Amino acid sequence: MSRDGSRIAAIADEGPVWLGDGSRKTRMRGLSKPKGRWLSVALSADGARVAAAGEQGWIQLWDTRSGRLLRTLRGNKQDVQDLALSADGRLLLAGSKDATIRLWDTRNGKQVWGVAEEEGRFHSVTLSADGTRAVTSGSSGLRLWDIPKEHVLAQTPYHPGLVALSADALFIAASGNNALWLMDTRSGQRFRLPLDGYGDEIETLSISPDGGYIAAGSYSSSVRLWKAGQDVSEDLVSGRGQPPVAVGFSQDGQRLLSASRDGVVRLWNPREPASGRILVKLPAGPTVLATSPAGPFAVLSGSDGVLRLWNLEEEKEVRRYGEEGGAAYYPVVFSADGKRLFAAREEHGVDVWEVETGQQVKRLEPSGYEVTSFAASGEVVAAGTRDGHIQLWKAQTLEPLVRLSGHEYGIRTVSLSGDGKRVLSVGEDSTVRLWDAKTGAQQECKEFHISNDLPISAVFEPGGQSFLVGNNAGVIHRFVFEHSSLGGGGQVK
């Protein structure tokens, strides 16, 4: 629709481009019949120009007053998925199935700017009124472009289906995952407005050793902090960065860390949320974070294949494990006594290191598939794998214990109770399962089949008599054991 509502343009699966007069009882007229199917249509804000694109990459432009065909544009090799016109109709932006974006000058039919995806395709494009800003949504995520400088001003790995740009180019609106997303183009901060009343997907969960705080990393690049027993949370950080892949508390509970795939590791005092700052920037990639249960230490790693032991009190690196240039480690966990480090690499098994000496003790082979999650408690270390199994070892002798089988697909997260007697797992089959760590028997299986309540992460609370499950809608459920089992369904608070 034009800005004043006087023009309406529409396309159907078949037939011409339809142009309507919105200032009175709408009358539709067809402009021309396509050679194939129309796939997208755009109308300039002043209502003077209408463009439509179809199969095989061709685009046509008309004068809305006379209905005269002004120009046919070619250049895209495949179907054009989406179109956008500047306010005066002088510039036209086209996103194609061949993973290219092209900006055309409609006066002379020349291409004035273009960009290509490395792979995939563009889902949606939009153009600012003056034609200096473009928003693209595709396989590489959402990007805001400064067209004159050919520079990306802001971006996010999240790739929505449709995007829109406010008239002043200060906000981007995007759709997807049962929610509306808003992004401030000046700061890069993002907000998720759920259409079902829920919030962001809980990617990772951690509880402070004293049980006083709960931290969660969500898909909107935020870290949220709750005081135990309270329903009020605080958003510690959100913005341009990528979503946190790990959060963790130091052994004394006085420090909270988060790590993201862009390599940024942040540090807070949970009692002073405004104290947050960047601790270190690691090589971007599968960044990992593990905090020691036996001292002020954490292991951090980026994509360069090196594990770094940090003293959190002194805020400095004290030791390294592995060699630079090797495969990246992900995930990593300390043994319960903090003396050993278990680190997994894709197709390379699990490397076990002595924390104090830096000596590699052994390499474990849990299965033919990569490890997706670790947990350590008591004298046991557990690893969830891509093939849906959970392998347990003795932490000291590295002797294999039981292998847990039951999940149909890969393991998202695995957790151990403090005494090491229970195993908690979340699978990609949308189930949360409770296991006996000694016998390998499955004690309980809780299934989730509601789209806005699918489990993503889980962790035992201190004491092992309850656990938390974070889901894809930003909700954390608390389950309490009754008679040493979930019984007739745990209480959800």
C-alpha cells in the first residue's frame, strides 16, 4: 500500500499484477500477464510506481497512473523472492533465490549495488525511504547495510522469514519462531515480543553453588539472572553479540561468566548486575566455558584449539592445554575435585588433562559420534553424545561405567546430581529423562510435544532433590522429586 493509502498492489498465484484505488470503494485492474508466476510485488510510498518479480529472475516496473510498462530488469539467474522500492520509486532492491541481492536504478535500468550470500538464499529484503539503508534476511542472518559505503552496520545470526524497516530507519521488525523481533539499528540491541506470551529460548542454564542465583543464556544474545525463589529476572546483556553458548558461576558464587560464539567472555558480580564487562575476547567460533568447583578458576577456549586456564581472582591466564591450530574443543568440564579437565573435540574423542601440571592423561572414545554435553559430580563424569547415548566414567581411574540408551536422537544437555547417583538428560527427541547412574536404568521419562514448551537445557539444583528445565519459549520449569522419583509428575513452580 502507498503511504497515503491511495494505491494498493497485489499478486495472486496466477494472473496479472492487480492495482487498486484505496481512496474509495476499491476497484482492481490488471496491469499485465506474466510469462510465469509472480512471486513478489512492491509499491513506492508515493504510489507512483509498482514493481513485480517472477520466476526465472525477471522484474517489471509500471507507472501506476497510466498502467504503462516502464522497464524490464534482468540479472538474477533464479526466481526473485522479494522486492522493495524507495519512497520515490527511483531505486529497487531485489532478493533472489540464487543467493544474490541487487539494487537497481529504475531510471536507466542499471545495477548500482549488489551482494551475494556464500550459500543458501535471501528470504526477505527491505529498503529505507531514501534508498541508503537496506535490510536483508537470509541464510547468514539478518543484516543492516549502509549502501553508499557498502558496509554492514548491524547484524544478527538469527534469520527471520520477513523483515521491515521503520520510516526513520531506526528500527527493524522481523518475524519468526512465534514471535516478533525488534532491533534498534543504532545500538544493535534486540527485543523479542512473543506472540504466545513467552520469552526467549533458554540455551544454557547454571545455578550458583549455594543455590542463591540462577543464570540463563538465551537466543537473543542475552544473559538473564534470577534470585532463587523469585519470579523476577534481570537482563544482564543483549545486543550485537551472538547468543551465549555457556554460562557459569565461580566456586564462591561471587562471579558469573558467559561465553558466546563470537569469542566474547563476560564477567559479572551477581549481586551487582551493573558490574558486567568483557573479560577477554577469544578467537570466534565454538567458544567454551567451564568453571572449577575447587577454586577461582575457569577454562576458556575459542576456535584455535587451545584451552586457557584463568585465575578469576587475579583475572589473568595461568596455563594452556592443547596446541594452537588444532580442532576446537567443545564442550569442556572439570572433575568434581577440580583436578582434571575433560575436553571433547569433534571426531577426536575426549582429552583428559591434569589441571595443575598441564599433562594430558588419556584420550577417551565414548562412541563414534561427537560429545555434545558434559557433567561431573562425585566420582563420576558423564558425556552425552550426538547419537543419543550417555557414557559414564570413573573420574579418577577413567574406567568406563554404564552406557545409558533411550533417547532417539542426540543429547542436548546432561547433568549429574551432587552425589553422582542420578543422571538428568535432555534429548533432541523433546524428552527429559532421569537415570540411575549405577545401574543405568531409566527412572523417568517426561515427554514434551507442545511447540512452545520443548526442553532445551536442564540442571540439578544443589542437594539433587530438584532440577530445572529451560524451554524454547523462555520458561524455566522446576521439578521436585516425590518419593525419590518424579512419580505422578513433578510439581512445576
